[in-house]
Amino acid sequence: MDAGEDRISRLPDELLNTILLRLRSTRAAALSRRWRHVWTPLPELFLSVGSHDATFLDTVDAALAACDATPALQGLTIALSAIRRGGGVPAERSLSFSVCEARMLEIVAPRMEKLSVSVSPDEARISAPKLAEVVWADDDYDPCHHRFDDVGRHLRLLELGQNMSLMQQFDEVDELKLGIDIPQRYPCLPSCPCREESHLVDDISLHSLEQLEITSHTSSHEVFELVEQLSKCNAPILKKVVMKYRMSSPPPPTKEVREKIRSMFLPNIEVDFYVLSNGKWVCFD
């Protein structure tokens, strides 16, 4: 080999593409003179940055600009620990964007379909008319500071924490996932007279609900009460109820409890029970 030359850089571009996909660091490859244009046909881009890298936004823009002539891009992953100034991300393809922490988030992505937010930014503006899946895990969503200016009204998936305000942005959701924290306030049974009268209403209409799935870490009475309240909702096309229990030490619901839950619903509604065992959901009855 000549001085300064390495064996990896002499490999064919197709093999270098395979290496880059496994490295999951497009930015590192872009810094190399030999690899500078090898990464542009990749179907996925992985860009990461630390909290003090002020040039990262320019790097993202440059990377996307370099891929403009390549129709193969299917995924864009941007990992940031923090970002100190706002900026747009002009993603132009069937993309999935995930952000863990940011002060200012501005997305203009005509073809973006998936958005995942772990920690709500201070300010956000999102324009994505083809948006179909949204995961907003943080409870700090605020419609005054987090704006969905140009998005579709029908989602395939909406996954939220306990703050459900984001639901008002959409008219129809095929699959809705809610994370609810139910405090165990009473050690006694639901029939005990010491319990307060429930403040939950029983006139909620769920006219589009076909399947209800509840995943719980316990078989507490509060979960039982939640199921009881949901069974009173107006859900004319409900076909199936799935109860899942992620329990390590407490036993799953007894047969008596399972039959009582089944009796809450109409006879034509299927009610199944699952418990997590060795990383797999196992049906029990």
C-alpha cells in the first residue's frame, strides 16, 4: 500500500455501503475524503451530535442536500443530547424523525410519516401533511407552544402519556395508545363502603372503538375499576377486549375475577387474558 492508504478504503462502494449501515454513523463517514460520496446512496442516515456542537444543524442540511438526487433514502435518525438554537429540518422523503431533547424544534417535511418525541421541546412547529404516526411520550405537550400547523387529520397511530391534549389535533385515529398512572388509593375491595363515590362519567361515547387492549403491571382493584368504567361506555362496534399483565411477583387475576370482567361486557364481545412469561405474551384462562 502507498503511504497514508488503508485497505478498507480500497474496497468496492457496495461493500463500503454495507459497512456504513452497520456503523450507524453517516457523519463520521462524510468526514473522510475517500468515503465522502459513498454514503449518499444509503437507504438510512444516522447523524449524532453532542450538546456543544453548534455546526450540527448545518451538517444535517448538507447531508440532506447531498441526498436530494438519491431516491433510496427511507429513514433518517438524528440523535442529539441537547440543541442550543432553533433550526429547520428540511426532510423531503417517507421519513421517521425522533427527538429526545431540544429547546426549539421546527420540522418542515412534506413526506414525513412518523414523529417520535421523548421530551417536549420548549417550542415546536411541525409541518408534515403526510404524518401518520405520532408518539408524544412526554406529558408537557402544550398547544400554545407546540404547533401542528399543516398535518393530516387521520393517523394510523397516536401514542400519548397522561396528557391527552394532543388528541384534539386529529379527527380520526386507527390505533390509540394511552399511558395512564392509576394510584392505588384503597387497600380494600371496590364494594367496601369506605370508598368514595366514583367521579368518572359513564356516558362516554366510543363509537369507533373495535378493540380495547389494557396492559397493566398489577391486578389491583383500581385496574378492575377502570375496566368497569370502560365497559359502561357507549361502544356499539366493540368486538374484543384484551387484558395484559406485566407481573413479576403478584399472581394474575383469579378465575373468579376473570369471569366477573367478562360479565361486564356483552356476550358477543371476546375477552382474553394474557400474562408476560419469558418475554412472550401467553394466553391463560
